[in-house]
Amino acid sequence: MKATLKERTRYYFENVMSKGPMSLIKWLAVISLLVILVCAVIIIAFGIKSSPDAEGPLDFIEGAWQSLMATLDSGTMGGDEGWSFRMVRFIATIAGIFLISILIGSISSGIDEKLGELRKGRSRVLESNHTLILGWSEKVFSIIRELVEANSNQRKPSIVILADRDKVEMEDEIRNKVEHFGNTRIICRSGSPLESSDITVVNPNEARSIIVLAPEHENSDTHVIKSVLALTNGKNRRQEPYHIVAEIKDPGNMEAAELVGNNEAVYVLSAELISRVTAQTCRQSGLSIVYSDLLQFEGDEIYFQHEPALEGKTYKEALHAYEDSAIIGVYTHAGKVMINPPMDTVFGKNDQVIAISEDDDTVVMNGKKPSQFDATLFHAGSATVSKTESTLILGWNARGKRILEELDNYVPEGSRVSVMAISDTVEADVAYLQQSLKRQRITYYRGDINDRRTLQEIHPETFDHIILLSYMGDLGVQESDAKTLICLLHLRNLSEQHRKDFNIVSEMLDMRNRELADVAKADDFIVSDNLVSLMLSQLSENKALKKVYDILFEAEGSEMYLKPVTNYVKPGVPVDFYTLVESAALKNETAIGYRLISKSNDSASAYGVTVNPAKSEKVTFSEQDKLIVLAED
């Protein structure tokens, strides 16, 4: 069937309108020009004068000008004279009213459309040397806080976030949950971190580092792996390797993640990290403060520094070569990390020192080592007899099994662990652990951790360590954290009744609920996904730190210990930290700090924990004080 003229005209008009405001404005300009020319031709054709008293008719240019004025402003025809001239100007004015109205509407529509596009966050980011975050979860706020702190001494730093969320909503949520931005600019863009075309918008080729967050839903690892693949296999990717840091939750997905990472990505196994930190910190009072200090950008951090003057010198000599930095290892030119290596390890050419220091520019060889040490200050201490340990697990989730397997690497043989929970999986997990644990004997009690009478019956005061786990998976996040908070309140009350400090490590799912827990002492540590955020932030600044953390958080090799200071120096005598470093080195250990038990309840003094003290300052220790060392056992 052949289309009619009306249908063709309508179809053409629809096509014009679909091309947007600019196409319509062009046509309005053409129509306006035609109206003006027609009016000018009429004036010339009929010899119309501007007024009866005029000497002659208007010429073409003057007629076109008068028609243009009438089109743009209807008020100009109020003083017109002569009906012929008035009629021409009236036609131009009527046409102008419609054309100008349509023009204003089109411009307004175009502005609204452009604002809508800007609100969608689809414009290309022109930043360079920025930190790029792909994905969105509660961890993003902790990461931003840490990066803001790390960027405080940088020039015009920026953080760019790409997530499948509304741009304005992301910006509002960040402003509500992050108090200070310092000199750091936060730029949000809406798009899928799984699509290379969307990732291109945030300029990954000029990013300093890229953090890939796992979303808060099932199959999150698949999401992370595909995002990393979109980066490493992108059509327009840069030739230089990316600096990618990503989170993986299931160890079974690590092999696939390493394949797509193409040696450009380092991964944080969140479940493994939290399990290891929980197992280590529950056994040593004050260790949680040390880890918190090292993982945060505020305070002392771990740095790598090349120092040519160390070439040919031993690791023991390097320990005394820095006044304001605590040396903990060697990073060889081949990329190998050695934490607390043998004291006679020699620094080779291009080897770097691994140090705990306030900033990268404070890792300076300014040591004031005395020519010789007063050996009378050294003290061997009494031999420590390892005794069996008892651990109470309250609540249960998928991490429980991994925590107990990790704890089995540290406790003496013959230790015991009791689990009290109500969960669909706990009985099967306990049955498995009864066969797999080598040093611990496990017992299961079915009970409600929020019931005070049930807690009293299990006698928490008789246990050396208490681990409070969230019921994640079985309950919602808020309900699970509510159960944890209630149990924590009961435990603190029982601690006051029995006049015994409970060594508690509790787990929180939502960081906002951590403030409600109101941590009161170093033995009351709250572990959460915030640890993963801190680790991701640190690795985004230096990927090589992954090798350091792998050693520190594994049972093999050297780890952090808080040992009696009497094992190293005599109590009651002022000693400087050089002396402590020397005494520890004689035992093939690296001293990095100390804890004063007299300040163990003072939060303002970090519960008595001092990491990387000035080595020349003298301190008088008591018999209860501890030395923080890196040692193999």
C-alpha cells in the first residue's frame, strides 16, 4: 500500500524529532529564514512603505530586517502605520510566536537531556595517576578513608569509582559515610565493571592502581574474575602491566583468578585473611593493636627502601642503622621477601630494606648505635613452658571451620575447643573437625548465645580465649550483628562479675555496628571485612606488600609475638631500644616494639602498645611488660 503525503510528512517529522533538540533547532532556523524572506519579497512585490508618510517603499534588505524584528519581538509592531505594512509584520509576528516558543522549549528540553546524561555519569574521565575502584560494597567507604589518608601528601590526588549504580546516589552515600576528603577528589561514574566499553570511560590506562571489589551477593568471585578479565584483555588496554588488586572469597576460585590476572593482579582471600587474623589475635593480648597499626595509613606503615650504603652489610647491622624505623626484613633484587632472615644475611646490590616507619621519607639511616652494649642489661629469662589452651567459639558460620584449622597450627597439643551455637551446618562441621584437628579436642554444645543462663552454664570464665562469630548466611546482616552485640554485652557483664578480663575476638558484618560495640580494651577486638578494606588499600599503594603479609599471617615462617620483656633485658633498669634490638637479635628475632601492661586499659596510649619506638629513648620495664618481636616460634 502506497503511503500518503500525510503519512510521509509525519514519518519525516518523527525522524527529525528523534534526532534530538539540535536537529529541531536547525529546522526552526531554516523555517524562520524562509518566513523572513517571504515577508521581504511581499514588501518588494507590492511596494509597501513603512508608513504612509514615507518617501518610497522599503528595499529588500530593510524589508527583511523589519520582518526579522517582528519575528523576534512582537512588541515592535505597536508603532507600525499603514495596513499593508501592518499585515506583513503581523504575519511575521505570528510565525515568530510559534517559532520562538518551539525554540525555547527545544533548548529547555536539550538542557534537561544534557543534565540527565550528566546525572547518569557516562562522560569520560580525564583524570590521570588516579586510584580506580571497580564495583561497590560496604568496603568502599573504608577504602576511601584509607586512600584519603595516604593521599594527604600528594598533589591533586583523585579516586574514581565505577559501579552499576546511580551516580548521584553513590556521591550522596559517600558524603554521608566519609567525614573528610582532605585534598582528594572523588569522581563517580555509572556503568558495569564487567564491560570493557564501560571501563574505558574511567580511563584505566592512566590509573595508578585499580581495586576490584567483590559485590555483596552470591557468585561474587565470578563478578571479580570477569572484571579483571575485562581489564587485562581489553581491546584498547595499555602495553604496560596494570596494578590490579582484587578480592576473592572462595579459595577454590583462586586458580581461575590467577589465570585471568595475567601476573598483573594480586588477590586478597578475604575468608583466609579474617580466619588467620582471628586465630592469631585471640591468643595474644595486644596483637590486634599491632596489626591495626600496620594495616592503617594513619600511623606507622611498612615501606620498601633501597639504601646503597647497606650493600655488603648484614641484616643485624641494618637493624641498628635506623633510629626512627624498625627494620623487619629484606626485599631482594630478584623479588624475594625475607622477613626476619638469619642475622648474617648480607644485603646485595639493589636489595631493599623492609621497614616500619612513619612515612617513606623517614626511612633514613640515622642510627645512633653505641660502640658496644652493656651485656649486664641482657637477661635470658626463665624458660616458658607451653601449656594447653582452651578456646570457646560462640556462634557459627562458614569461617568457623577455617578459623579452628588455622588455630590448630598455633596451640599446644592437648588443647581443647568448645563450640556453642544453633546452626544448620555446625554439627556436620564439628564432626569433620573432630577427625581433622590434630592438637585440639573439640566439643559441641547446642545453645542460644543470647541466653544468659546458657552462657553461664558453659562457664566462659574458664576459657583462655573466646571467639564470637556472626550467623552470616542464616540471618540478615543487621539481625546477625544484633545477636553478636547482645552476646558481647553478656560476656562483658560476666567478665565484671568474675573479675577476670576475657580475651574476646568478635566478628561484625556491618562496620556501622562496630561503633555500637564500644571496644573498651585491647583484649576485646572486633574483626570484620574492614580488615579486607585495609589490606586492599595498602596493596593498591604497593603490590609487593602482599608477600610480606603472606608471611606474617601464615603459621610457617616468622610471625608476630608478644613475649615477656624479661626474656631480653632486666626489668626495673632504664634501657634504650637499641639494647632490646641487640638482645632479640642474639635469639635470631627482630624487635619492633613493646607493650607496657600499666597502660593496657588506656585507649589513648593504644593500650600500652608502641610500634617502632625511637631507639635512643630509654624505658624502664616491669616484669609483666612485653616485647613485640618477629620470630619463628
